[in-house]
Amino acid sequence: MTILAQTKPIFKPAMRIIVAISNTYPASVTTSFDHGYLSGLIIRVVVPVKYGMSQINEKFGSIIVTGTTTFDLDIDTRYFSQFVVPGSPEQYAQSIPIGEINSTLSSASKNVLPF
């Protein structure tokens, strides 16, 4: 799959392409490459219709990082339809960071913009 996300973006945390979402609580999400997220980050999920699991589209929740390309999302997907990557997607499923839990604010402590 050709990925349209930048591996070294200027703004962090960055959008990542989702390649799998489990039907569990919490939902386990897998990204196409290292996400660089920290636990406590709040993300919004965008899932185009062809991927199924339309119930999770535009929902948001906090995450717990479980691996370099995986994290648990505080959303119950047990009764959602199955997430399936289509053969030739026109759009990609995405995780989009929108904030952090105030007690962590870990990602906001480092300026990554070039001077």
C-alpha cells in the first residue's frame, strides 16, 4: 500500500494511516508505520465507507500506546461492523491527533519546528 503520510512531519504528533482496528474494548488500532504517539493523546478516527466499521468514523478517544505501530483506543468496537482495508482505496482510514489529557502534556514539551 502506498502511504500518503509523512514519516518525519514538521508538526507532531502527526496523522497516521490506519491499517487495522479490532472489534474489542478498548479497540486495538494498527498504523501503517511508527506512529510516534504517547499514551494520553486524544485522537479522532476517520474511516471511509469502503473500510466498513462506519460506526467509529469521526469518533475520538484517548489512547494507550502498546507498540510502535499499535495503540489501544478508548472506544468499544465489539458491536461495530468489521474493519477491512479495500483493495484499491480512494481515501485512507486515519488517526488524527486533536489534543492531550492535561495531566500528561508529554508531546507538547518539545518544539520540533526547524529554526
